[in-house]
Amino acid sequence: MKLLLSDWRVADDLQQTLAVSELWPSLNWQGQQIQFKGPVQLSLQITGQQKSLLLRGEIAANLELACSRCAEDFLLPMRCVVDETISLADEDEQEMLVDRAQDELDLSELGLQVLLENLPLQPLCRPDCRGLCSLCGQNLNRGNCDCETDPIDPRLAILGQLFRQDDQSKKEG
Ligand SMILES: [Zn+2]
Ligand SMILES: [Zn+2]
């Protein structure tokens, strides 16, 4: 969805309410494959203030992405607040969301940026995802495998040692 800016440049205190529903293509972001399930809903109140536009509202989308622990795809419903100010000044080349040639603001791109800013860095299919067995690769959410593993993740074991050392040094100190 693009917003033509010419009307907004001349008006002062102009307001418009927008509700857009769009289907977005999947994308790859920082190594994560993201798919959008169903339409993305963008609802905005736009206020023109001479050289700037205030955009307030929210964006809601259902994202399908891979769990960072077990690699299974899962659905992540997101609902994020949009609160952006866009400069309409011609000299403001920093405004990447504005297409100067077409004089348009890309609302979809703005919504996408808000979603990506709020995306968890390490998405989990559920808070207590047990991940994969490091030996056989079994998804431990589906049940235990037959591998005889130390129940403590080796990386956590090192942390455990550090905490114990810390405890000791506290007692000694
Ligand atoms: Zn998982
Ligand atoms: Zn295993």
C-alpha cells in the first residue's frame, strides 16, 4: 500500500483513518525464512502536520517461522503498535520509506519494519521447547530418544560451574 504525499504537503491538520488488509510474500530476514499466513492488517490514523506525517495505529499479522531450538515451523501471531513520524521535507533524504520520484510513502514497508523490529531474535515454538537431541537429532518435544545423554546441556554445565565458583568466592569473601 502506497500513500500519495502530494495532498499531505499542502494540507495542515489533515486526518485520515486507514484500514488495509494485504497479502505479503514470504521473505528472508537475517537468515530467518518468514511466511505470512493470511492477510496482514494495518490500521492507521494519519495526521498531516505541514512538513511531517504522524502515523499511529497497529499492525497485526500471523507469521510462520522456524523455531530457533527445534527448527520446526510454527505460527507466531504478532500485534504491534505503530507510532512513526515521517518527514515530508524534500531535503530529508534520510527518509528511506519515501519514494521521491513517485512522491509516495510505502505503508507496507513501514509496517514490515515495525514487525521486524518486534520480532524475537530467537523465536521459540513454545517457551519450554526442548529442542533436538544433540546425538540423534530427535525432536524432544515429541518424546525422549534412546540416547544416553547427560540431561544438562554442556554449555549450561559450564555456566553451572561458574555459578558454583561464584558461590564459593562469596563464601570465601
Ligand atoms: Zn521449538
Ligand atoms: Zn538422541
